[in-house]
Amino acid sequence: MNALFELGLLLLRLLPPETAHRASITALRAGIVPHEAEPDPPSLGIALWGWQFPNPIGLAAGFDKNAEVPDAMLRFGFGFVETGTVTPRPQPGNPRPRLFRLAEDRALINRLGFNNQGLDAVRARLVARRGRAGLVGANLGKNKESTDAIADYVAGVKSMGALADYLVVNVSSPNTPGLRDLQRKPSLLGLIAALRAARTAAAAADPPPLLLKIAPDLSERERAEIAEAALETGLDGMIISNTTVARPTELRSPHARQAGGLSGKPLFAPSTALLAEMWRLTRGQVPLIGVGGIASGADAYAKIRAGASLVQLYTALIYEGPGLVLRIKRDLAAFLARDGIASIGDAVGLDAPLSA
Ligand SMILES: Cc1cc2nc3c(=O)[nH]c(=O)nc-3n(C[C@H](O)[C@H](O)[C@H](O)COP(=O)(O)O)c2cc1C
């Protein structure tokens, strides 16, 4: 990273968090991106859902909600980028302030509430980049005022099915009332069946994988139900996890009691425990994306060994800057070499043996 760019990052941290985010997107759209020229170590490549991921480090949903900068983010070295959450119609989200930096805790709390420009705007941007290299997924949600959740997700799948490299059904944001109730088994079975049908209608020749993104705040019963539903419906994958409504006692920031979803370092342990449990409950048959508190190569490696085939991050990017992606990849490759593991695929689930 060049010095001027590093200075820009420092200045961003002086701005209120949402202003800083908007400024980052504007700068990225203007092409202010140092090119990350280092090729990915071959050991980091992994094949999944018919795609070849050059490395397993993805950008989590919420940073590029409107698909404004997926190619800029890929240039930072991410192996894939998830756009969204996008809802059928544009919506403003919750009143500000609604995003808080918990710097002492290396965490964020957000209650944005799916502020986004809607499917048509996002679709137009994905149409414009069609054919470009780089894997881009679309994370789908429902409008706050909508009374028919399934219809909203079906609209998302129809709009994005032939454009996104994978689709995510987000039923785990804590900031849309009632959304997380869709994680109960009867709801999930109906939802996934409807979305599989919509996906086939949208992209019969080459349907993208359909993934479910789940919350970290689930009861034992809910966790078991989700695993059963995933296996029964042949779900292509799960993303574990979204932000948490829990507030660990170790939080020190004055913002710790703000309402919303907590992300970053305090989410690492609970989201990794849930990942390992889901790996076991689904008997390693459902590919998992591990997300929550990753800020180093060691963190990424721990998620992979707990059962993740791919990982994602967002919050650490705010504190560490985009140079983090390159550091994580270098460290991850070094850990694999140290442990005599030829490639990422061979490390998946090593710490969560299925016979246990
Ligand atoms: C500001 C912010 C906005 C987010 N928006 C979304 C979203 O729209 N959809 C979604 O599925 N997850 C969203 N997330 C959750 C992240 O994708 C991720 O699951 C979570 O932050 C944990 O990862 P992290 O600790 O690396 O940030 C958001 C997170 C943050 C911090």
C-alpha cells in the first residue's frame, strides 16, 4: 500500500463511521485502489460449486450493499465478494446514527436495517460487469414493510439468479423485525423449496448455488432444525454467521449497549463454535462459509479447521485497512506449509472430527 493511501485510511477513521463508509465507496468508485499484484499461492485455491476460488478469503455482505465496487474489492485480493443485502424495493433503513465503532473492542454495532437501492439498481450493475473475472455473490433480503417474505426472496432469486455466482438467503439480520423467525424448520422448508424452484426458472441451464446465512443467537433446538432442513432440502451451503444481539461482558466501549448486531473480535469465538457445531450436525455434507471476527491468518485458519471451506470478513477491514487481505493470505499459506497440508480443501474440518 502506498503512503498516500495509508494516510487516506487514517483520515477516514476520524470521520463518523457511516460517512467514512460512504467516502470509501466513493473513492473506490473513482478507482483509488492500489493494485494488489501478488499472485495467490496455489495452496489457497479451492474448487466449490463448480467454481474455482483463487483463495478462500471473501468480503462479507454489507460493505458493498449496492454492488458499486465489487471489482475494486476483488483488486484488493479477495477471492470473492458478496454484494447486498438487497431487498426488492429500495429502502432507507433505520434512522441515524445506526453504525457505531467499538474501537476498544475491535468491534462494530450496526442497526442499519437493510438500507439499499433495491434489486433493479443492483441488477443493472451486475449486468454491466457480466463476463468479467472474479466471483461475486448476491445476498438477498426482504423489505421491512413486506408482508410476504417468501415473495420477496423469490423476487431476489429471479432478479439475480442468472447474474450472481452464488445466492444467499439472509434470514439472520437482527435489524428487520421478524426476519430471524424464518430460521425455524417449517418456514425454512417452505422457503428453500420456493427458492429452488425460482432459481431453476431464472437460470435453468446453470443455476447458482443457494446458501443460507444464519444468526449466532440460536437455541440448541433451532440449530438442530436448521441442520436437518439443510440436509433434507439439499441446500448448497450455509454462511455462519451474521452479527450477534448478545453483548459479551468483556466489551469496554461506551457504545456497547447500543441496539443492533455486534460484529468483529467479540464475535469470533461464538461464530466459530457455531460453525464447528453445524459442520458436525450436517456431517460435513454442506459446504460452510465461516464469518465473524476474522482479523488474521490464524483466525481464518481456525475457521477452516472448524469446518469452513471459505471465509469472509468485514469489521477487521475497518480497523486494519485492505492490506489485511494480503497479510491473511500470506499467513494462511504459511500455516498450511507448516502443517504439511497441500491445500485449503485438506484443512477443512480438521479440528471438528465427524466421528466425535
Ligand atoms: C456495517 C455492517 C453491515 C452489515 N450488513 C449486512 C447485510 O446487509 N447483510 C448481511 O447478511 N450481513 C451484513 N453484515 C454482517 C457481515 O456480513 C458479517 O456476517 C458480520 O459482520 C461478521 O463478520 P465480521 O466480524 O468480519 O464483520 C453487516 C455487518 C456490518 C458490520
